[in-house]
Amino acid sequence: MAVGVLLLGGVPAQAQSPVFVLNSLDGNVSVIDPVTWTEKKRIPTGKEPHHLYLTPDEKSVIVANAMGDSLTFIDPRTAEVQRTVTGILDPYHLRFSPDMKWLVIAANRLDHVDIYRWDGQNATLAKRISTGKTPSHLWIDSQSKIAWVSMQDSNEIVAIDLGKQTLKSRTAVGPMPADVFGTPDDKFLLVGLTGSDGVEVYDIGSGQAKWVKKIPTGKGAHAFRALGDKRHVMVSNRVSNTISQIDFTQMVVVADFPAPSGPDCMDITADGKTILVASRWARKLSVIDIATRKVVRQVRVGKSPHGVWTLDHAPRF
């Protein structure tokens, strides 16, 4: 793969790490100061950045530019571009395995999942796996053995054996599955159904997905983010304009929050008090106070904001 490097300048670290919002239709990233809640700048990336992920050494956040066939590495503290990696086909959603050996990328428009070996600095393609219609979101179990992938247009989830790099199983699910979230004990997988009004729960303890129940949340259930207390996870309901808090030890909704204008990806602040969510149809980042369940501010960003991320986030479980 071709690699271009932009040298870093002497930019001082901020007291609080910035909030990044990916503007999918603008091909750039809004950088937001979490103290003043103002947009400080926009970083050009590649075409259609949708999701982003932190490298295992926590020195770079990778922005996946799906239509640009590239990855943009950005310093998560200073918001300076570090390098651009080209030749990555259709990187839509991405995730590192917990053992830090693999970088797995779902190619949404090209119907495959790529497994890359990660040496701590660079990714080398190990295997390309044809999956079927429109792989969307990924989750990898804590043992780095299985990657679960939602198939948006064939209404399935597939399991990929990372060690053997083969397709392990295929399971029918509800309409338009999007994000997937695995419980910390690797026993259950939650699947957001964007084409329906809730989250399906599957028992995956045996390595095969077995339907358990459906949790009603709201229309267009889409993206997950853990609250960080090893008990609750949030899911955005893009059509209902809400966020539901699920107790995944009981598999029930325990709270709902207003989230205007097509809530999509989100992050939770490190103190567990605030939800940062992309209001996709309004070109805004919405800030929600968890205690009062109210939108307390909105920040104007670019067209079709999607991924939201900050280094100062709550634990991922």
C-alpha cells in the first residue's frame, strides 16, 4: 500500500482532548473544543469518512474514508494529520482485535471483509472474505477469535474465524441490521435493526448465534455506545429521534433520551455524564445531559455528520 506522511509541527496538547465529528458528505472532520463547544477547524480527509477507531498504542485515531479508499491518521490530542494510507478498498467500518494482531475492515459497497495483520505501525492484507450483501458494522470478541459482522441488505449476521480467516456461520436477523455490540462476557450479541423498531439479542456463547429476544427501543435502531459501567449500553434510534439506554444484564430499556434530527453515532464523556451524538439530518453535534435527559447544546458541523469520537471517553464496556 502507498503511504504518505505529513510531518507534525510543534502543536501543544490541549488540556482536554478534542471531539471529532466526521462529515460524510463533505469529506472532512470537524474538530470541536469541548470547553468552549466551538468548531476550531475542519480537516480534509478522503471521500465519505464514516467511522473512526483508535490505534492500539493510542497515538493515532484512524478515519476510514469509504469512497476515498484511504485511511487518515490523526493525532487524537492535537488534531494534527500524521499520515494518509491509500489503497484500502472501501473502508466503511473498522475495528482492531483486542490482542492487537488484526485490523478488520468492512467494505460496505464492495461486499467483503478485509483482515489485515497489524505490526504496530502498518497494516498488511492477510485475507479478503466475500460476505454477501453490504457488510456494515463489526464486533470482535474479547479472545480475538471471532468477528461478528452485520449484513445490511441481506438481513444477516456472519461470524468470521480470525485465526482460520474463514466464514464460520451465517444467521438470519431482522431488517437492515446495522451496529452490533457484544457483552463483556462474550455471551450475547446485540444487533440494531435500522429497518425496524428495536434491538435483537443473540446468544453467542457457543460460537453460533441463537435468537433470544427483541428489545423494543424506537424506529431505526442503529448505533451502540457503552455507558462505561459494564452494565448499560446506549442505542440511537434514527427515525424515532431518541436514544435508549439498555441494561444488558437484564436486556431491558431503562431510560430514553431525546436526540434530534436523525441521531447516529455517539460517544460518552469520560465522566459518564454526557452523550455526544451526531444529528445527521441537521448538520449538528448534539450534547445531551444524562442526568436531566435534555439536549443542553448543539454545535454546527458539516454535511451528514456520522462518526463521533473523543479520546476522553467512558470505558467501552
